[in-house]
Amino acid sequence: SGRFPARSSAHGRLLRAPRTCDSKSDARKYLDTVRADLIRETWHAPRRVTDTVESYGSRWLCERIGVKASTRAGYEVDFRLHVVPQLGHFRLDELRPDMVRSWYADNHSSIQAKLAGEQTQSPATVRNGSATAARAYRVLRAIYNTAVEDGLVMSSPCRLKGAVVTKPAGRPTMSVQE
């Protein structure tokens, strides 16, 4: 195939790189990083991840203990309505920070569009969808933090600054007649 496998032995086991390398020098570089990690005792064997965001997230929701029923219901709604439709089919290790950033922006704008068509009861009530988008992001981030703890992914792709903060819309000022 013209590609190079990277193999080494450690602790009496044959170790293989998760993918073949483009060149012999790339294979050597990969093996050098594995050897360095073995010396520092920070190396972990790569695990094959088969869980999707939807399957792992569903299991994560079921395994949450010490959470009030109303909080759990909120997590489930945000996960089902806002995370699963766009990200549920990805394997946990496939999601990248740019994909999460794009999802967050799309999710926020679609929620805003839905709310723009609704009539509010009071002129003092302004809804912009930032609270819902922030809740959905918090659920996804919590799922990935647990996946990192479980060793399924090396790092979380949820790295958006300020995404968990709710940005309330400005309230309109009432006139003297109102």
C-alpha cells in the first residue's frame, strides 16, 4: 500500500500504531513518542472507541446518581432535542473542537429562529435562546468530561469560552403610557 506500520514491544506485548504512517520517518517519530511515554510512565494503550455520542450519552444519563429528578429530566430533554440530532451519530473520538463550535453556533441560531416566530405574553419578556444553547453545551461537556475520565478520549472537544454562560437579552424599557 506504500504505507508504513509502526510496531514496538513493551511489557512483553506487541504494540501497533492505531493507523499506518505515510512515511518511514513518521513511523519512527510515532514509536519515539511511545517510548518516551513508556519512560515517563504516562503511556496508555490506545483503545478502540465504538460508542457514539448518543449511546455513551444515554448511558451517562442513566448512570447519573444523586441528581434530582427535575435536573435529570432537563438533561434528557436538552440531550435528546439539541445534541443527538446533530452529533449523536459521531463516535466519541471523532468529534473535534471545530465541529462542536459549529454545532453550538448552528444550535443557538436555530433556537433563536424558533423563538423569533413565537409571540410572547408580555412585552417585558425577551427570549433569545442563549439559555437553552448553554444548557445543551453543558450536557455535552459533562458527557465528554466523563469520557475523558473513563479513558475513552484523550481530551474533550468542548473548549468554547463563555458557552456555558447565559446571555440574557436586554429588556425593553416601558413608556409612560405602558
